[in-house]
Amino acid sequence: MDFLSRWVNKPVGMGVVKKGPGSRQLPIVFVFLLPGIFLFLVFNIYPLLKAFQISFYDWSIVPTNPSTFVGLDNYAQALADPIARLAFRNTVLYTMITVPGQIVLALAAALLLNSIVRGKVFLRTLYYLPVITSWVIVSLLFRYMFQSPNGFINYLLVNVLHLVESPIGWLQSASTAMIPVWLLGIWKGIGWSMVIFLAALQTIPAEIYEAADIDGAGNFHKLMRITLPLIRPTLVFVVVMLIIGGLNVFLPVALVTNGGPLQQTEVVLTYMYHQAFDFLEFGYGSALAFMMAIFIVSLSFIQLRFFRQPEEIF
Amino acid sequence: MGQKTSSMGAATMFRYLILIGGAIIMVVPFLWMVSTSFKEYAYVIEFPPKLIPEAPTLNNFVEAWTTGQFQVYFKNSMIVAVISVVLAVLISAMMAYAFARFRFPGKEILFFSILLLLMVPNIIGIIPQFLLAKALGLRNSLFGLILFYVATSLPLNTFLLRGFFETLPRELEDAMLIDGANYFTIFTRMVLPLSKPALATVSIFSLLGFWDEYILALTFIDDQTKRTLPIAIASFHGQHGTDWGLVFAASLIAMIPIVALYIVLQRYFTAGLTGAIKG
């Protein structure tokens, strides 16, 4: 893998071009690049820069009314806004719960699947089903299952398993409303990580385990000393990707709780979206979005520095 | 992991037990969805809930398919997803080839911005994208959606394909160059045909993303006749008294193309993903 480490260190364009960047090549490469670069600059880069600009304004959505430059006011407002802080907390908590949840369960599923022969493909397909199903559909499905008092989950807990006395109002209370969202995030993501882990496990030669067997190593020992170190690059990749994905959480919150009750389950991006498109606070929304983007990018860089082993740096 | 023949029976049994238990948790929500879609008047929540409907009916499917403009939404989704995939894969393949094979000014900074956008979610730019779409007259237009979909999928697709193209043997290209072929011939006759597995993977994941895309479509489209399926399904979930049977019948109809695709092309779903990491 090492794509993550590669791009930090290694200059791109190691490709040997025999003729050098001669006059004949420049127009050719231009034709290959032009459509992509055009779309990329207009629809990706420009909006990002524009968001940065808007974040310093009390942005007027009516073109005839001038927008007022307010400096860092929107950022100051975000830092002081209790709902924004709560939304940030909810976002981080979502990440801290769903990332380890997905990693552990996906790794367990991959290890188990890798050790069986019959039914492997069939079981893998079942675990992968939530991955290929749209967020909209599974979010509505979880909303339906966690309804109270007569939803499927309450029925299971109260009437079948007898774990609780009376139905839980999952989505009515701020303290429980994020639980369906967390479970959804884990449930939907397991298959994705599992498939990647499975592929990495299959590259480990069986002889290593045979040698460990001869040495009398137990299963736990083999896992810690052989399996995990050998799939380390894959683990790092999956962890970094899942953390980025977790901090970007939007749809499951928007569709399961929509930030409710009383904005207590907002995450940063749903709060940003509500500010922008419900209250037309484009300046404030852009500041929120930008702070989140900076947070995600810095965190990813820190992780890459932290996870990379000394020999991977050069 | 290494298995000792002596304990294999019990250990294997245990493994299957856990795996099947996990699989049940993965699948039960879907069974529940299917079951609800066969129940009439599912907004009256029955208690206790029954997994097997007492009087199964196809009415929800008929209603979902025929009422309102569901067929229009289905067609819109098809148009947007298919055209976007073709354009996205072609354009990102071209860009990836340029990155894999040429030197050009600004290459480093361009590649770095692509990688940066892999981390930053598209929704960060949703406000200016909305303003841009409005200014360019691209709101309420499937063409507008297509442009934004293609653009937002470029960073990942380009990155994945570049990794694959770099593994292609350069000698073949050199031989073709010596024979007088130009880079377009090489690209269309050699690079693309040799990259079929990678192109298939990129196409599948792009298609999945476009078929399910919600935020841009929600933000850009007001005109009911331009809606795509995810918006339509979410709008079935009304504020008051959602008819869940209808919601899930519509959801299942929307899932059919994706599940069919997955069953037929399953190997590309996994092969490509892992190839990308090795990249």
C-alpha cells in the first residue's frame, strides 16, 4: 500500500520520459489533462477557495445586496456557539465509537472467514450487503427499527430478550438518540474493512504459521506476533480512512435524527448544512465547514507521521 | 490460521457459529425491510411485529412504481449515473495516464491538491457549489448534476487509476512508440485494454456513489421532475404518518440494479479495492 506514505515523501512523476519534456510532449499531455483539470478547478478547487472567502463575510444571498466583510467573526462565533461545540463533540464521539467498533469486528470477521472454506463467499456477501446499500435506505431503515414504543428493536429488547422493562424512546431523548446512529455506522462499515483485511490476510504465506505451530505458538500469540504486524500497512490505511469518514459523518445523522431532539445530536456537517440552507447563514456555515476541513486534514497528517515506521520515511 | 487436526472439529464449529451469528445481524434489518414492504398500511405499526406478513401483498411495489413520478425518478437516476460513470472514468483515466507517464509543469502541486481533496469531503464546498450551480444555471438540471458528480469523483478515480497505470510495463509502450504509434493510440489500444480490471472497479464504485448520491441532488434540485431516486425515497418518508411499506418497496426497487451488479461483478468489488491499496 503505502500510498499514504508515498505521497508525503516521494515526488510524483517518477515515470521516465525518454524524450524529456520536449516540445512535442507538452501539447499531448495537455490534451490528456485538460478535461479533468477544467472540471477539477471549476467544481472542486474553486468552491473550496470560495468557501474560504465566504467564511470571512456576512454573506448576502441576494446578489444586489452587498455582503459585509466581518473578518474572523464567523470563526469566533463558532468557537463560542454551544451547539457548534456540542456538534463537534458529537462528531468526535461518533468517530471514537464507530472506528474501533468497525476495526475490531471487521478484523474478527476477516480472521474467521479466512480460516474457513465452505460458505466463505456466501458469508462474505452477506457481510458486504450493507456496504453496497445506499445510506438513505439504511438510515431510514434504522429509523424505522428504532422507533418507539413499537419498533422492532424495542420489541426485541422488551418482549423477546426481556432485557428492559419498557420500550426505550431512542430518538426522543438526547442521551439515546445517537445510539442508533453509532450502530448504523458500525453495521454499515464492517463489510468494507473486512474485505480489505481479508485480502491482506490472504497474502500472508501459510509457512509462517506452520513454523509458528512447530514452535508451539498459540493462536493469540500468532495473531499479535505474525498476523497484525504483517497486515500493519493495511491496518493503518483502514484506520486513517475510517477516521476521515467518521469525522465526515453527515447522512446517517441527517436521516436518522436530523440533529434532534432540540439540536442535541447535531454533528458539525449537519449543523453547517442547517445553518446554510435552513437559515441562509452562508458565512457562518462556510466557517464551520472550513474549520472541520482543517481539523480533518491536520489530523490525517499527524496520523501519517505517527503511524509511519522509521524505515518508511525514506 | 493454522489449524491443528485434533481440535479442528470443535474449533471450526465455533467459528461458523460466530460467523453465522454475525451474518444474521447483518441481514435481519434487510429481512425486516423486505417483510415491511409486503405489508399493507405499514404506517399503522403492528404489535407485536411479525417478520412473516400475515397477508403479503405486492400493492406497495405497484403503488411505489406507478404513483407520482417514480418512473421518472428511476429514469433520472439511470441517466445521471450511467452518463456520469462513462465521463468520470474516461476523464480520470486520461488524467491518471498523464500523471503516470508525463512530466509537466505544476504536476506536484496538482497531485497534492488531488490528494488533499481525497481527505476533504465534498460537502465542505456545498455552499459555493450551490452558488456556482445557481450562477451557471445548473440547478434543476440533470446535466448540472452530471458535471458535479464527474468532478467530485475525479480525485479518487484519478488516484486509483494512476497507481494501476504505473504498474503497466513500459517496454510495451516504448515498442509502440518506436513503431510510430502516438500516445492516443497507446492509450486507447494498450493502456485501457490492459487496465480492464481497474477500470471495472473504478466504474462500479463510481456508479454506486452516483446512484446513491443524496446531498448534491437535495441541494440542487427543486423541480420535482428532476428528482433522483434517493431524494424520492427520502421524500416518501413524510413528516406525518410515513407509509413504511411504500418507503421500503421503493427502496427495494432502487436496490435491484445495484445488487444485480454486485452479484454479476463481485470479483471486481474486492479485487480492485485491494489493488488500490497496494498501488
